Amino acid sequence: MKNLMDVPPVWLGVFAAAAWVQGQYLSLRLAWPQPFASLLGGGLIGLGLILIGLAAFELWRHRTTIMPHADPSAIAPAALVQSGIFARSRNPIYLADALILSGLVLRWDAVLCVILVPVFIWWIARHFIEAEEIRLQNHFSDDFPGYARKVRRWF
């Protein structure tokens, strides 16, 4: 069985839990103006969910895995998806996770946890994206370099 900490959504949960705790128990009364923060936060969360849906649909359409970071003995990705949302971002689901975390920080008024968003992005890039891109490069050596030059990692 895969280590639970090797699953990216778990990391979103860890970072979101830290933001919730800060917003609930360590508030410094540095609130962002309401209802602006709630509306913007909800919009970011909604946008993140839409991106996840678009990415999942595109992966399903190409009949490939949503988990490219799986260990090398696992089933390899069936296709290098370059259409739909993947024509704009090589990692739309991770981008969505960052948007969702940003939205939660705003909604929960976790002002001190704004720093968690760039830390989350760095953590995901370092611990998941780099390995996934190496795996995709090895598996799709003819197509991946051009795709990586054409499409940004995030957006």
C-alpha cells in the first residue's frame, strides 16, 4: 500500500488544517474586509473545483491515469494529455489545489497562513511535480520536451 503522505490531496488537507487552526484559535483580529474576503475565497475555491473537474474529464477522455506520480512499477500513463486545460497548464490539478488553499485562507480569515500558499506550491513542485515530469519525460521522450517548452508548469 502506498504511504498516505505520498498522496498530494493529503498535503492539501494538512496545509488547510493549519490554516483552519490559525483562523479559529490563533486569530490576531487582522481580518480582511468582509464580504470581500468570503466572496473572493469562495470564488477561488469554486475555480479550483472547476479546474479539477476539467482536468479529470480530459484525463478520462484520454483514458489515462490521474496519478502520474505512482511508483514506476505501476501502470504507466496511457497518453501525454496536451488538450483541454492541459494546453494551458501542465499541472492544473495542483494549480487547483493552490487556488483552493488560497480560498480557504481567505474564507477562514487565516491571515498569518497566507505564507502557506507559496510554501504549498514549493512543496508540491519539489515532492511531486519534479518526479512526475521526469517520469513523463522518460515515458514520452519524443513529445514531452516540446510540451514542456510550450505549456507552463503552473499557468
